[in-house]
Amino acid sequence: MPENNYRHIGSFLEKEKKTGAARGKNYLFVIAIDEYMHCPKLFNAVRDAKTFIEILTTKYNFDPKHLITLFNEQATEENIDKAFRELAEIITPEDNLIIYFSGHGEFEKQRQRGYWVPVDAHPGAFHEYISNTEIRDNLDAIQSKHTFLIADSCFSGSLFATYRNASPTDRLEKDPSRWGLTAGRSELVLDGKPGTNSPFADSLLYQLKNATKPLGVAELCNKVIETVITSANQTPRGEPLRVKGHKGGQFVFHPRQDEKEVWKAACQKNTAGAFEEYLALFPNGKYVREATQNIHALAEESVWENAQKTQTTQAYLNYIRQYKGGKYYTAAIEKLAELEEDAFWKDVQLKNTLSAFLEYTVKYPNGKHIEAAQKRIAEIEQAQSREAELAKEKQKWAEQKRQLESDRKNQQGLFNVTVEQAENLFRQARYGEARDAFAESIALFQPGFAPDPDYLQKRMEDCIQKAKFEQLFESGKKAFQKKNYALALQYFQKAYDLEKNAKINDWIKNCRQKIAATQPRRTRAKQTAAQVPPPQKKSNTTLKWIVGIFVAIVFVVAIIDNMDTSSDFPANGVPYTPVEPSDQLPPLEDVSKSGTAD
């Protein structure tokens, strides 16, 4: 038997080549053949492969349960193909794969193609071999993050993308990669003396065994190539493979860390990322269960914090669906019910109907808006009752008109009823209808009737002025509610010009104070001086008359206010007063606090 056995079935006296392994998350596929059925036997292929497995599973983060081995009689073409297909199904883009082949290789000169020789193949039977093209196709089908193929066999050089030296070592681990490291180029490689390692395997195993820090594939390739060239008559090759998925990165061999130290650091950080890193390093560690529970708890806290921050139905539903029976499950259910009630209440307010508010009281008898709903129900019922009375009164007037109109001789009676109707409408602040009734009275007037047309015309003008006053007053209140105090002041001043009403004067003062509070002191003082009319001097007699008239006006306004239940939010003819009434005069600001004087 020759001193050196070569991993090429065409001759016993040629050179050797061997395959390396890949890391991922982390899968290891090892093929090693010494006991060929029909081709020359090798001495160290299985020995090299087992040593390689031992180093990766003890020093680096490779789990034995993610290991596939085909040794000697197991390494048939069928079994190798089956293993590749299985890996293509189970490996994800987050996983890594190392493939290690140690056995015979062959090269077909006619096709310029390299081959792996399975255990049951015959010498020269290329159709029984596994071509580099088939190997690349199998690698294309595996969607790993990193794939690292190590081939300790002859003629493996055609697997590579280009013919060049190994790439620089400053590659990023985060970028996907497809690398290969072969024992030689298109040449024969040595198997080594029986009971030892092949020159290629010896260098590869030495670098992996003695690494004290993370070792990248590019750096590993460079070191193996350098040491093998100087010690054996063969030239290893390490660089990207001619397969899909290479994005310029590289796989990095990370030595195992002390489990207790890693766990202690993860607990100190107390983040999902730290615990996930622990699980990646120690998938079967003693703290796996606790790490998994912590990750789950931290994820739950994150989802709950997001729900509290966004305060949306979808966010709380998210928590409920993901963490049924979780730490905040009951609180999430209660909050979801509260949000649903608020949404329902908002819809009820938009509808503003008796049936909508009644539906709320039925659905939420103890709801947080129950008092507001009951108050609104009472308001609507009261308004509907008033409307019914007005309808009856209007029907009565209409009947009286019809009776009087049937007898034109009693036109004065018709005139009197129309005037009375107009006056009633005016007292009820229904100025548009009152104006029309006064106009109709003028049309019915005949000489000798009282009141005369001048009075009726004056009353029509009063209706127009009153209607305009009310419109300006309501517009001012709405602008004030929206904090547009300058616009509100314009409305109130125009209303005051129409009717010197004390209530309007208070609104004007309040607007000026609000405006002054947001302007520089000097500007507010100028505006106040410009807007407030100077007091007029009057005689004592005139003053007494004015006071008397003012008291009478206040009395009349109070009566009208009690009869007028108009609201800022009318719907279907029914006035609606919000929970915080907008038609109440807001309290006057303390001017002294703002540092200005009106």
C-alpha cells in the first residue's frame, strides 16, 4: 500500500482534497467516505470529519440535533441527494449551514467538470458521480443566511465563481454569503498517512481549535491556504461560490461563551434581545425556560404599553388576542368596554334623538354618561311637549282665521286675531313668523282699525332687528366657545349697536379681557382705550329714566330667556343643550391677574 493515499479514484498516487463545514443556526451536514465499495479506499476521511464535528459542537455554537452525517456505506448518491432536499425544506433565511465533504473527487476533462464520488460509484462511471453542477443546484435551493462548503477532495475548484485569491476579511456577518473552501484547485490532494489528518484537514482543524475570538470564513480561508501551501504540494482555494444568495457577507465562527456570565448579562439588560441572544448561544441551556418566559413577559409589557399609549380599540384587541389570561387581560377587557361605550355615546350625541339616548340608557344603565343621557332625554321630552302645545295653539289660530275668512264681513275680527298672533309670536322670540303676521295684519287693515299701520310697520322692523340681534349674539357665543375672541367681539359689538343689552356688554368685556390676556400690555391698553366709549354725562333726571328703562328691559329679557330654550346644536327641530351649556355667560376673568386694566 502506498505511503500517501490520494482522494482521486483514478490513481493511488495523487493529491488530496477535503470539505469544510458551515455555521448557521446552526446546521451541519457531514459526508465522509473511507470504505469505498469499488474505488480505492481512503484512511483519514472519516477521522477528519469526526474531529471536525467534535470541535464545532463543543467549542462553537452547533447543536448535535442539527447534525446530519453520512459515513462510508451511508454516503450513497441517493442518500446525499435526499439529505440536500431535506435541508432545503427545513432551513430558513435566518439559519446557517456548513457542508463538509471528505472523500474522492474526480474531474472530467471533456466537459471540464468536477465531481464528488459517492461510496457506491464505480471508477470512471461519471453518471454515478455527483457533479459540481448538481452541488451548486442543491445549494441554490437552500435559502440559508450563510452557507459554507468545505470540500476535502480532488478537483473541487470549479465550484467557485471566479479564479482568484480569497477575499478581504472585513466582511459583514449580517450580509448573506455563499462561501467555499477546498483542499485544492483542479488538482489532486493528499489524504495523509493512516491514523493522521490530511494536510488540509490538519490546518483547518488547527485554526478552528485554537481560535480565541470570532473567526470569519475569509480569515479562516486565508490561514488554511497559507499553511497548506507551505506544508503540502497542493493549493487550497477559499472564496465565494458560484451559487445564488451571496450578498458579500461571510459566516463567522463564534466560540461558545460561559453560560452563567451570558445569563447574568442578559438579566442585567432585561431586554428581549438579550434573552434571545442567550437562547441562540445556549438552545439547551439551564435557563432556557426562564429566558423564554422573560421574552414573553417583555413582549406582553410592550404590547400593553402601546395600547395604553395609543388608547385605541385595535390596540387593546391586539393585547387581548395575543395574551388571553395575561397580566393585564382584565384591565384590557375593561378598557375596551370603556372605549366602546365612549364610541357609542359619541354616535348617540351625533344622532341627538330621543330613541338614541333611550338606547344608551338601556345598553349602559350604569354607564359613565348615564346622567347626561337622562338629562338630555328630559330636555327632548320637554321640548317635544312645548312643540305639541305650540302646534295646538297654531291650529287654533288657523281655525279662527278660517272661520273669520269665511265671513269677510268680520274682517276686523280677522285683523285682531292676526295682530294678536303676531304679538304672541314676538313674545315667543319667533321673529320671522311674527314679522310675517304683522305684514299680514297690514294687508288686512282698514280705516278705523287699531292698531294703525305705522305701529304694525314699526313692529315689523322690531322683528327684523330682534332676529338680526339674536343671530349676531349666537354667532358671537359660538366664536367665543371656539376661543376666537376677536371674531366674537365683532359679533357682540354689532349686536350691542342694535340693542344696548347689559348681557351683551358683559360678553364684550369678557372678550376684551381674553384678547388682552394674549397681547402685550401696551397693545391691550391702546385697544381698551380705543374700544370703550367714554361715559356720557347726563342729568340726574335722564339717568333715572335710563335706570328705569334698563330695569324693565332686564325683566323682559329674563322672561324671554325662560321661554327660549334654543341651543347651539339644534337637530330635527329639538334644541339640544350640551352637558356644559354654551349659552351661559362664562365667568369674567380677574383682570388684575393679567397685569392689565380695561
